[in-house]
Amino acid sequence: MTAYNKPDHWSIRAQKEGYPARSVYKLQEIDGKFKLFGRNGARNSAGPLRILDLGAAPGSWSLYILKKFGQGVFLAAADLSPLSLKASQLFSGANVFFVQGDIYDETVRSALLEKGPYDAVISDAAPATTGNRSVDTSRSLALAEAALSYGEAGLRAGGNFVVKVFQGAGTGEFLKRIKERFTGAKSYKPEACRSNSFETYYLGLGKKD
């Protein structure tokens, strides 16, 4: 077992608390710090909070949202892979819509955008890594660009956006694009990220009308 795959504090905690992956604590920290889903944050309208989770599998981010808001949220989610059993058990309600498919696929995109507009678009999607940093960064950036495209098309005015990126060539320009489309933009690395990882998260807060 490599040091990267060896369970650490966050992985052990996730297992104990019923989450399929440690990534839940990244979203929890971002939400707590930036109020992604609060009434003074993404949610400004009547009715259930509407959230789109891209790259959702194995399901930790979606589980966090469903546990926090229950029937007070409508959650749409998509991934190439199926959800873990822990997550899929909560995906049987009328307030949940999951598509197992490619977010680049126009059929998948149309199905997801039809469920909007959304109060928040979130993405923890990551490519299959090669070990070549420039290749991995390029693939990560392509996924982040796709997520931003969903945000541009599917977020209501004032909605929030968060996406994972592997830092490297082109990511600075990508953050500038987020700044153009939102009233606030941030780069933030949660504590639960591995110290040797070059991943971080870009946030767009308050989509411009």
C-alpha cells in the first residue's frame, strides 16, 4: 500500500461516519467557510434548494447535501461511475435525480440542465491520473471547464460554484474567467486535502446576472 493510498485521519473518520470517501470534509469546510448553501448564500428564493453535483461518485458530496437538507433540497448528480451503496440508498427519493453518464455528452447535459436553474453547481470531478503532472493538469482543467459551462448555463443569478482543479498551466487563466462571471472568486485548499496533492478548489460566489 502506497503512502498516498494508506488510510489517514480523514479516511478513517469518513468510514466511521458512513461516507464513502474523505472528500466530504473538503465540501464541509468550504460550505462552512463560504456559506455555499445558506439562505444568505446560494439560496435566495422560495422552494427547495437546487444543487447540481458533477462527478458525484462515489457519492460523499451528494450524501453531505442530502443529510444536511433532507427533503429541503432537490439534488441532481452525474458521474461515469455508479454511486457507492452507502450513497445510492439515499438516492431513491423524488428529490433526487442521478445520471450515470459522461458530463460531456449532450444528452446528459440536456437532462441535467432541464432540472435547473440551480442555486449551486459543485464538482469534485477528477481525471484518471497518469503521474505526468502536465497531462493530469490539462485533463483536470478540461473537466473544470465543463463544470463551469454547466454553471454558466444552469445557475440562477446569485448562485454559487465550486470546482476541483489540479494546479498548473492554464489554471490561473481559468480562475480569471470565474472572476468575470461571479461577484466573488476564490482559490481555497481545504485541510482535508492531502499535503502532497496539487489539487485545490476554485469558487465562484454570486453569479452575475
